[in-house]
Amino acid sequence: MTGVISGSGQWAYVAAAYGLTMFLTGAVLWTSWRAMTKAEKRSDALRRNRK
């Protein structure tokens, strides 16, 4: 059957897919964390200026 991955190539594909998923998930989490810390700093600065 054409188009079907078989043998050890199948597991290499699965490992690559999991690796890519973990890498991209980490990138999204890191980017979100950075945005959150910047927003918190801006919020704190606005509160200080308000008093």
C-alpha cells in the first residue's frame, strides 16, 4: 500500500511528531509567560503612578 509508513520509519515519524509537539508547546508557554510578566510590570507601574 503506498503512502503508509511501515517498519522503523513509523516510529521515527512518531518520535519526530512528539518532539515537534513538545517543542512548539514549550515555545507557546514561554511566549505566554513572557507576555504575562510584561503585562504585570505595566500594571504595577500604572498602579504606582495612580497613587
